[in-house]
Amino acid sequence: RRGGANPGIYLRDVSDGTESLLLSGNQYRDPQWGPYPTKRNLIGPGGTLGTASGGFIFGQVGDRLKSFVSFDATTRSTLVVTPQANPNPYQANAVCTVSADSMKMLKYFNDLAGGVVAVVGSADPVSGAVVSFNADTGRVSSVIPYKAAAATRTRDALAYKGEFTGAWDDKGKNRAPNGATEVTLDPNTGELLSVR
């Protein structure tokens, strides 16, 4: 039972409607139910994100995994993750670029129970990707693969110009299926503001 005078988790008998209090207290004010998480192999034999990876980045809130980004390159020793300077030191996102000689794989997910979004494949390699996480939620806000890119920063936006092969948002939707030459992110959330 949510809220009310006696928040808690109750058991209700469906035959006569009687309720029994199982757990009580303010920590049970807004219980949420979901499937029981099982052990999940992310990378390796039978892995959700593939059998191998050159590197990965994950987002979490407290000790809970919220998102995962996996990537690989033709020459793994060329993989580099570079944090992007934040225009506002109090913003709630973290932006980095992942680059290599030729990235042949980049996948991510934002929910352990959700699906994997394949952004880069070996058929269309790129030289890097801008990856943005929302630090408040731990979720991937955007993934923007590029063949060439340069960043410009202002107080109100993070703008990137170059040759982008797409621009994926936090829901896994490619907002630039035909590519783009300019992408702007919200500096507070990492959310895609515009794609041209």
C-alpha cells in the first residue's frame, strides 16, 4: 500500500479481502515490483553485448548498475576514452569521447531488463563516438558516433561539428538516421537538443 497513514507491504487474501501487514515503515512508502534479477553475462560466451570487448563504461546510481556501454576497435591498443571538460561544474552529466583507429563495435543498454542498442558495427566503422551519461540517473543520455568531429563549448550547450553517422538518445532511437554535421547536447543532462 503506497502512502497513507500506515505505509508498508501488505498481503491481501483474495478470497475474503483481509490484509496482513508484512513490512512497515517509511522505507516501504513506495515499493516497486519487477522481475527478479538473475545473474547475467554481459561480455563473454553467451554475453548480452557480445563475446568480446576492447573496453566498457558503465553508469550507476549508488551501487546499482543502470547502464552499460561496450566498444571495440580493429587495433585495441588505440582505444582511448577522453573526458570532455564540463562548462558547468555542477551539471548532472558526464560526457566523454571514445576513439580508436577504427571502431568496429559500440553497443549500449539503459535497463538490465531492456534491449541492447547496436550503434556501430564492423560493416560501417567509425573513428570515435561522443558518449553522454546523466549522473543523476546513471543512464546513457546520448551516443553519437563520428568519422571526424570537433567540440565547441558554451555555457548553455555542448556542440559538436563533424561527420556523424547517427545520434542515439536515451531511449535507443537514432535521431539522425541519415547522419548529421552538427549535434548539440544539453550541458545539464547530456540530452540531445538538436541534430542537423
